[in-house]
Amino acid sequence: MAEKLEDLNLPNTIVTRLIKDALPDNVNVSKEARMAVAKAASVFVLYLTNSSNVVAMAANRKTINANDVLQGLKEADFVDFIPPLQEALEGFKKSQREKKDASAKKKKDKDGKPEEMEVEENEAAENSETEN
């Protein structure tokens, strides 16, 4: 648990980057406004975490999963956030599957013979069978 209230704040550099990405280039944001956004974001994260934890506890689980977060958003009346979050979650899952598949393929290629060698060996075996 956090020792000080300030420990619960999001890093200023991350908040600044998010703000700059969300606004046009010609818009300036004061330091006070960045602090207010950072504090609001921290409060939102804590609130959503608590709502999600309630959902997980109701299901007799100690671990919060993505569905708990989606249900927590719904129960906290942030239903407009659900579709973009579901899209982001699907994109994340897809990228994780692709990484896993690429890693498995790389491992297979490293541990086994390259596919070209396997094909050549199979063709050689077939040729020797037809010769006999």
C-alpha cells in the first residue's frame, strides 16, 4: 500500500505525454492543469480498481481480470468507455498471440531443422522408396 498520498499519483511525464497526444499541436497546457488531470486520472484509476475488486470479490476471486474491469466500468456508469476498452483489449490479445506464435516458430526453427531441409529430406526419402 502507498505510504503517502503522492505515491498514488501517475508519473507526470506519462500524463504530459498523454495530454500532448490528445490535443492539437498549437494547444498549451499549464502546469496546474497537468497536475489536475494527473490527480483526476489517479482518482479514476483508484475508483475503477475498487469497483473491479468488488466484482471479483462477488465472484469469490482475489484476482481482478479484464471482465471485472469492464463490469466495474458498467457499474460505475462509465459505459461509454467499454467499447474502446474492448477494442484495445482485443488488440492487446492479438499482439500477444502474434508474439507467442512468432516465439514458438523461432524456437521450432532453432530446435528443429529449417523447413527447407525437412522438405529436401522428405523428397530424398520418397525418391529412395520409389527406386526400391
